[in-house]
Amino acid sequence: MTIRVRRAYDPTAAGDGCRVLVDRLWPRGLARDEAQIDHWLRELAPSNELRRWFAHDAERWDAFCQRYAEELQSPSTSVALAELRQLITTQPTVTLLYGARDAEHNNAQALRLWLQAHDSAR
């Protein structure tokens, strides 16, 4: 099982495997027919309130990850998390896609870290 993270605007790579967009909004200016996105799990995106609060401020990264983890454990994400976990167990590689400019501090990175920590504890 490999979970990668890439920007949705980057060209598709041969090793991307199953490409999953985890943003609430479709990336601006990205044509749907050219995006080559296999699944769009918008329910896994942070709430609008959390997203606005974070504003991709690196100093808020740790607090963002903690608050996002709390949101991921809410009942509203259970179906989408189950779908993502199914993809992770059945696909050799899953690439989480995001639209933000910051490659290190975005919800896809936080989601990957949460999945790795949460699923390894089982």
C-alpha cells in the first residue's frame, strides 16, 4: 500500500495509480476531462471554517492537523473514509490530490499523515 500526495494541477505521472481528489471545491481552471481524477471525495476535505482559519499558514500546521483529525472522526466522513480505505487496500498506489499551492501544508498531506497514524494503530 502506497499513499502519495500530489497537486491536482501537476501532470499525471505513471506511478500515480488511483487518483483521488480530496478538496471540497474543484480546482479552479482545471478541466475535468483533462484532470484524470478517478474519485472525488469532497466529504474528506476540511470544513470551510477550518480551511479559512488555517489559510495555509505554516505556523498553524500542527493545530490544523489536530482539528482536521477531529473532523475526520465525525460521522459525516465515515462513508467517504470507508471508500478511501477500500481503495487503499485494493489499489497498489493511491494518490491524494489537492489544489493548494503549498506542497507541505495542505489537507491531502494532513489526511495522509492521519491515515498512516490511525490505520497503523489498528
